[in-house]
Amino acid sequence: MRPTGKLHLGHLVGALENWVALQNEYQNYHLIADYHALTTNPDTSEIENNSIDMLIDWLSAGIDPAKSPVFRQSRIKEHTELHLLFSMLITTARLERNPTLKEQVRDLALETIAYGHLGYPVLQAADILLYKGEVVPVGEDQLPHIEITREIARRFNQQYKPVFPEPEGKLTKFARLQGLDGKRMSKSVGNTILLSDSPEAIAKKMKTGVTDPQKIRKGDPGRPDVCLIFAYHNKFNVAEVAEIRKGCESGALGCVDCKMNCAKHVADALSGHREKRSYYEKHPTEVRDILSDGERRAQSVAHETMTQVHDAMGMG
């Protein structure tokens, strides 16, 4: 995950909950992708603080560093070496066909892209294969990157000697949670609820959430399936979903009351997260120690993989 600072509900639903669950099934590696952050913004002034903020949210959400090493990409230099070697095994034409890159160029209205941005799926392949990754939890939009990783692994194994597995993408369980304006959740747009937000902040933000445009006032029959707030209820307030649907469709339930009820359940769901975050914020040395330990463990695995790479290529 790229270090963007404090995380929001979209990160929790789209990634973190899945990551936490996978700790019981796999040996996980959790990478703070600080090099990847440079592909669209070369400014490094906030990367250090953003990395720590994001790590605290990971730990607060239930990532167990004893089970799953957490580390910064830039601290494991083997990422850059393997990226360079992999870049010799793929053409620019193949990278230019990447549909996810095309979407990014469109969404960011980029007239030109950096060399590093074009090749970031190759760096991502290095991130995965350096740890012999077999399963990669992703959203559907990232599946093309997994395919590029598989192609590179196959090409290396054929060109030299078998070293790398061909990883599979594991889709996350939950659909993407939309922002409060009904669009893609993004801090830059200002439509998010942060995992660290207080109950008061959550209630204030929830008031701005979009609802059924045909339900103007209490008494008007609503369409819960087109209402953003109802989607939040489906995630954070499952027990009351049937009752809320009935009240909305009949007009008996007003949007303001519905929003405040939703805000309460979201705040309750995040109460444990806020408590853990408060602890880690008060113990920064412990956070740094967790990061140092994860980087030491990742470094050991990365070194072993690169020894195998060098031997396979006859460059040991």
C-alpha cells in the first residue's frame, strides 16, 4: 500500500480486513510502498510521516507484526535491483497496453508520464517475487498487474533457471465502499471517513452523505438500494438492515435519523481501532521497533532470493 497517511473506511473494507483474515491462512508480508508513491508525485516531504501514520492504522486494524513482517520498500535495496533485472524481460509495448495504467492516465488527466510510472508494474512484480509470493490479495483493477508479474516470472524461469512461482491474485471479499459523495473514496476529494475519526467527526461527515435524490423529506418513500447511507448500513449495521429498508420505503424513516444511526454504528465499529491507535501514537518507539524488526526479517528473505537470482543468471 502506498503511504498516504491516515487510512479511511475504503482501505479497511477493501484491503485491511482481508489482510487481517489472511494472516491465519498464509505467511504474509506487508509492504509500505514508498517508492511507488513517487510514480505520480516526486515530493518526498511527507513520506516518512505518512508511512508511520499508515503503519499505525495497519497495527490498529489487527495486522500482527509477529506473524506478518511490515517494512518500507526503500529500506530493502533488493527491490530496486530485482526491478532493474526484470525490466530487461518486458517490452515497453507490453507495459503501454496495461489497462490499469491507461485508467490512471485518464483519471489523473496526465499529458505525459514518467518512465517510473510506466514501469511501476515491473517494480510491483519485484515486490511480489522477491518474497516468492504465491497469492496476492488485490482488487479487480489490479489483476492486470498480477498477470504481468506472472509473465515476468515465467520469462525469467525460462531464460535462466526456475526461481520464482507464478502468483495468483486473490480478490477481496467486499465491493469497494463509495465516498460520502457517492464517488470513489479519496482523501484528496474530501469524501472520506478516517479510521481515526472521533464519533463527533463521523457524525458531522455522515450528515453530508448523499441519499436517494427523490426522497426530499421525511414521509417521502425512499429507494434504499440507490442510497449511499443504506450501503454503509449493509456493512456496519447488518442487524437493522431489514427494518431500515422497510422504514425508508414507507417514508416513516427520515434521512437525518437514518444518517445519525449509521454514524453511531460506524463509530462503534471503529472504537477498538481508535483505542489501539491512541496507544501506538503514545508509544512511537515501539512502532519504530516493529518496523525495524520487520525490515530485518524482510531483508533476510530478500537476500536469499537475490542469491538464487544471481546463481541462476551466472552472475553470483
